[in-house]
Amino acid sequence: MSRSLKIIDNGLLINCRNKNQYSLSDYEEISSFDSKSALLNSEMFFGNKKKPPAPITRIPEAPNVDDHIKKEIPTSYFQSFIHLLKGNIGPGLFAMGFAFMHGGLLVAPILTVLIALVSIHCQHMLINSSIKMKTLRNAEKYPDFAETIEQCFEMGPTATQRLSRTMKMLVNLFICVTQLGFCCIYFVFISTNVKQILLAYDIHLDVHYVMLITFVPIWLSSMITNLKYLTPVSFIANICMICGLSITMYYGLKDGLPEIGDRKLYTTPMDLALYFGTAIFAFEGIALVLPLKNAMANPHNFDRPMGVLNVGMFFVTLMFMTAGFVGYSKWGDDVAGSLTLNLGDTIGAQIVKAMVSMGVLFGYPLQFHIAIQIMLPTVIETFKCYNHSLAANLTFRTFMVVVTLGIAELVPNLGLFISLIGSLCSTALALVFPPIIELIVKRDISSTCSRYMMYLKNTIILVLAFAGFLAGTYESLSEIIKEFGSEVKTTDSVLVDSNS
């Protein structure tokens, strides 16, 4: 028809020549006529030969998954501080003596402080980028790690815009692999220590049965779905780790330390690579930073000069320095991969092992919580359980605890492979993504001097990250080759003995 079609009802005149001129509300108003009015209008224009157009209905919007997930109850400064400590203090604390042996008493403390400063600076870069993305988008909360990466890439050049979605998925993958990898290792670490304690009292129990016993308290603590209510668990874990370290330091200092001249002040580049591979992963709590900030009642208190991040990381660095310096000074080249092994079979050694095992056990829920936060929305959306989100949350948590237990039970030498994977994932999260997004976000700094200083600083951090990746990979592969090489030799010797 060349002429426009008009619908008249109760004084309303609508031109329908071009349907794209009108909003959905216009069509809803048309479709809301009562049946009698619609019939009269249709007879005016169509007679009895044609029917009026079918009413246009609104297509229901897809549910917002975040609206169906129980919100975090805001946490205080102290509660966030407790979580930050626990997220950074794990079994690696007792490996710092071994790291200092490979770095030297003079070089290792300097490098430890340097690594700490770089790690904290990268965490601040991530937070600053998240703050900028929140401001630009006028969002209610700060975007998480993966969302920050995605949004920063979206505002970059065309080349980075195409990679934004991929980068988000990659970051989420790395976080989940790293956090769940920790959880698997925690099962192995706890069960191994408990078995050693039992053997000291001539109680023989297979390590796999110990893992099954360990499952119960880990599963129960993992059912806590809110960071605020998780605080007592993290607090107990911190107390256990600090008590374990204190007892270890008591045994290390009670008879005095040898002369500093009896220990190496510096080492070879190959030894430094081993130090770097151990120390770089001591500061791997960057995945916790934005979840903790978002959960605070006053998020500004997290990253201010005397905020949770700076104060917490100061104490973390101090504990690592103390463990490393005293451990190597006391036991020298005999220092073990874990300081607890240098205490022998004394009662103090058993207490330390028990304390550290409890600290790691109660640290499991926090590491686990970060991975679940990422995966849960996808689970709820996939199974359409919007109205039963709490039940879905608890069921999925139970399933994932069982998965981590299964991996720990079934995969031999799991720690070596997790360490190899972590050398990529942990390094990328802590030292690669933060400088890259700052290069994107601040590429248009007006001051030429500031821009080039930023380029230089971030290039140095990326070089450090690459060195950490190489060192960690080298150390992990060396241990894997050594482990499987010894197993092959053992098998060959058994075959020779059987043939003879």
C-alpha cells in the first residue's frame, strides 16, 4: 500500500508507515486495546475481510544470575586483614630457608624485599585499573580480576579489543587452576604430615585413608559461603601457622646462630634461579585482592597507604624474611625443603607439623572460595536453578571438594605437576597481566617523560615475570626428571634382582 496505515482508538492517531519509528511502549499501547475497540478499528480499515495485526508482546529478559546468588555480607578492616594474611601464608612459608640457601644470606633478603615490592605494586596496578573501569562505566561495584582485564582490553587499540573476551576466559581459567591446584596440594600436604606424626608414635595408616579422614573437616569448612563468616576459620588458620613458625624459630634460635661467615653470602646464577623459582610463588595472593576489596564495608580502606593490602603484605614479607634467614643461618646447607623436617622427631617437631597441618586445612576454604565465586554463576545459568541458588551453591561446593580429593588421591607426584602448571599461571596472574593492562589504560599519558618511565617500569616487571617463569619451569622439570628417573632406576634394579 502506498498510503500509510493509521490506527485510531479513543482519540489516539498512530502512523504505521515505518514500524521502526516507534518504541516498544508504542506497540504495547496498541496491543493493550480492549477487544471491542480493536474490533471496531479493524472494521474501519480492514472491513470484514482482513484481521487486525497480532499484538506485539514483550520478550521476557533472561534472569540476571548475580541477582540470584547470595550477596557477600560486608567485612571490616580486621576481617579483610585476616583473610589477606591467610591467603598469602601457606606451606611455602616453611620453604624459605631452602630458598635462602640458594640465594645467599646477603642477596636473598634483598631479592625477597624486591620481589615483595614488585608484587604489591602489581596488586595496586590491578586495583587502580579496576577503580578506573568502575568509574568509566558508573558501576555499583568494582569489576573482578577477569572483568577488569576484559574491560581494559576493550578500551585499548583494535588489536586488544578483539582479545578482550579471550583474555577474560584465560584469566578465569588461570585463577581456577591455581586456586584448585592449591586445594589439591593441601590434601597431599596435610595427609603426609599427619602420617608422619602417626608414624612417630608407631601408628601405621595409609596416606590415602588419612586423606579420606581429612575430607570431613575440609568439606564442612568449605560449606561456608560468605567471607564474613569465614573469618573465624581464617583466624584459626593464621594462629596455627604463626604458632608453628614461632616454635620453629625457637628451636632455631635457642642455641644461638652460627657466624654469618659460615654461610654463603651470594651464590651462582643457577642457584639464584632456584631461589627465584621458590620465592616468586610465595607472593601469589593476587587472586584474593579484588574479592576482598569488593567484600569490604568501606572498600577504600583496602588500598589506602595504611590499608589492608600494604599492612598485611608488610607482615607477610616480614614472616618470610624471618623464616628464610633463621632457617638457613641455623641449618646451612642441611636446611630441608620444609623447616619442619629439620626439627627431627622431637615433640616440638610433631607439634609444629600438627599446627601447620591445621593451618593449611583451615586455609583450604579461602582458596576454594575464590574459584567457586568464578564458576558458580555459570553453573546456576547452565542448570537454570535461579530459585535454588543456595542449594546449587552447596551442592557444587561438595562436588568440587570431592574432585580435589579425587585428584589428590589418584595422581602420583601431584605436587610436581601443580608446581609446573603454577609456574605459568601464578606468574601470569601476579606479574604479567597487571603491567599489560596499565600499559593499555595509561597509554595516552600527556607527559612524555611519565609515559616513557611507565614503559620502562612495566618492561622490567615483564622481564622479571619471564625470568620467574623460566626459573619455576626449570625447577619443576628438574624435580620431575629426578623423581621419575629414580623410579625408573628402582624398577630396573627390581627387574635385575628378579632375573638373577
